Amino acid sequence: MRIIVLGGGVIGVTTAHALRQEGHEVVLLEKEPAAGLGTSYANAAQISPALSAPWAVPGLVGKALHWMFEKYPPLIISKFPDPEMVRWLWRMWRAASPEQYERSKRAMVAIGEYSRDRFRELRNTIPIDYDGRDRGTLVLFRSEKQLGIYERDMKTLAAMGVPAETLRPDSLALREPNLAIRENGIVGAALLPGDETGDCHRFTQALAALCEQDGVIFRYGEMIRELKVSGDRVRSVITDKDEYTCDAVVTCLGVGSARLLAPLGIRLPIYPLKGYSLTIQADSDAIGPHSTVSDETHKIGVTYLGDRIRVGGTAELAGYDLSRPEHRYKGLEYVAQALYPKIPREAIANAERWSGLRPMTPDGPPVIGKTGIGNLYLNTGHGTLGWTMSCGAAGILADLVADRRPAVDISAFSGTRYQ
């Protein structure tokens, strides 16, 4: 079949690769001048199946109110709520029951684990340099209460056969010798040994280059205008430069998916959750993290990337605004300096600043599957976990196109759950 993939981030490129491996003729359309320049460019660099969880946590309103009074709040509403945001927040609040949280977390961990396994198979067959490492994630706790609350998630992981263990300061220091444990009042950490790290941007660009060598056609710098539908099928994709006929279309447009599909009667409650990152030029092994440490208090991750250190976090509801106000980076700078005081202040001050719009569903799991239009498929809404879920989501999508039963239960990913 001739399949058009919409979007050239890590989700679109892994989808194009999986479909090409099935023998399809694949055309990928992307508005940027190259692959991986949007939300995939400078994310937190974590492949974190075990850390996968919805933002719609039980007690969400109380947590949000508490965060409002913190100096560096993990969640910020910086835009006056419009109807789209209000509807999304309402759905998120409705999804924040203990039962729904448990169901969503299980689904997200399952696809994350499957995705990591597919990713490992891929890198064993294709040589890709992406500054990767597989030493797990450490979630840091500054109080016994924090640790006790997180034990609920660890029980869920244990029930799914996903390894996790608690480390006390002495053991933590052996794994992260540059971490200022005592100075930050860290009482312990959760070790998630199956998680990995790596540069999503480098991986996406390298895989795109290999796909192109294998016959995938990439059309960069083209804005997608509409899907031309006749009967119950998409007949072509219209951009600002051309029209592309097709046998099938896969939408991997992140926050752009909802607006493209709304005229077709497909309503997706995907809303942008803006994130920020710093990329610090420094020898991470010498003065920074040896893997990923996730600060549970500030919801900020500090990640090894070889000769760089990535600091990512903050969840800002700001609509579709991609501006980078300097004050938004203060929390990232503070956490990086506090946890790893050997990092020179000058290196932090000169770090590359970035922001991106994470495509969030209100309940957490992405939207993967068929639509009411016979040859239109969705692979979108992965939130903060696109890098984590990319290879697994692509495999599921390829199975659906081939009319095969996917390797994981996809009932939690259906777009019809919102209707």
C-alpha cells in the first residue's frame, strides 16, 4: 500500500520505519526542514517505561493548589483558560480517580515496556549513535512521606513483573557518586533498572536517514492543509505545496492532530502541555548524573547524555505558545545546581534553552488505532512519553494496518473512549 505518515517527530519516523519494514510504500510529510525538530528535539532524554504514569493522579486538585504556592511549581497555568483548556481540564479531573489512574498506568507501563523491547531489537540490527545508556532511572525522595506515597506505584509495577527497588542514601551514592544527597535532604530513591536514556533528536534523525536509504520518501517544509475524503476513505492529503494520493494515512502530528481531524468529525481531547529543558555542555560522568535522576519534589529530571547533561521538566498550560521566557528556566537551573554542585554555574548559564508542546490526553494513554474513516489511522497523544512509547506504538500501528492482533492490549488507546 501507499501510506502517508503525517509528522516527522520520533512517533512519525518510527511509524514510517515500521510500515516500510512491512513492505509498504511510505511518504512522510513534515512542516519542519528536517526530522525531530519539534517536541522530539530536546525532551528529558528518558526512555522510562516504569516511570510512565498519567498526570491525572488521585487528589489532583489538592496537589495543584499546593503547587501554586511553591517557588518552582511543577504545574503552571499561565494562560487564561479558554473553552478548549476548560474541557480538557474537566476531563482530566474526571479521570483522576484511583481506579482510572490504576488502569491508565498499567496500560502506559505495558506499552512502554513493549516499546523498550522493540527499541532494543532495533538498535541490535541497526547501528545508531544516540548517546544511549541503560542504567535505569532513580526517583529521588526528600521525605519518608513521599517515599510512602510512591510505594503504590511500585506495587503496581511489581504486579506487572516490572522490577523496582528502594535504595537508601549509601546505596544511592554508589550509583550516583556526583549527587549531593545529604545536602538536599534525600532520604532514599526508587530504582527502576529497566529504564534507559538517550538523545531522542539524534535517534530520530539517524533513523530518518536510514529510512530514506530504504526507500521512504520524506517531504520536509510542507504544511498539511487538509485530508480529502470521499465516501469512507481518505483519497489524498493536501499540503501548501502539493497533493498526495494514498491508500492509507497515519496521523502522528502530536498537538496538531486534533485541529486537522476536527473537520472530519473526529474529536480528540489532546491539549498542549508545554515543557522546558536545558542542555548543558559538560562531562556527565565526571560531574553530573550517570543515568537519569528524577526529582520527585520538583518533577524535574536530570539525565546523562555523554558530554552533555539534559535537565527537563515543568508542565505549563499556555495554549500553543512556544515562547521561552527566561524565568521558566530558573527551576531547572536550581535543581541541576542543587543536585550536582560540580556543574559550573557558567555551563548552566550558557546551556541551550528549549521548549516544546507535549500532546497530552486527559487520562494519560495515547490514541492509537483506526478511526471511523476506513483508511485513516491515529498514532498521537503520547504526552511526555513519546520517546518512551515510540517504537511500541509504531509496532502496534503496523499490526493494525496489517490486520494483525497487536502484542499488547490496545483497548486503553482507542480514540472512541472519549465519545
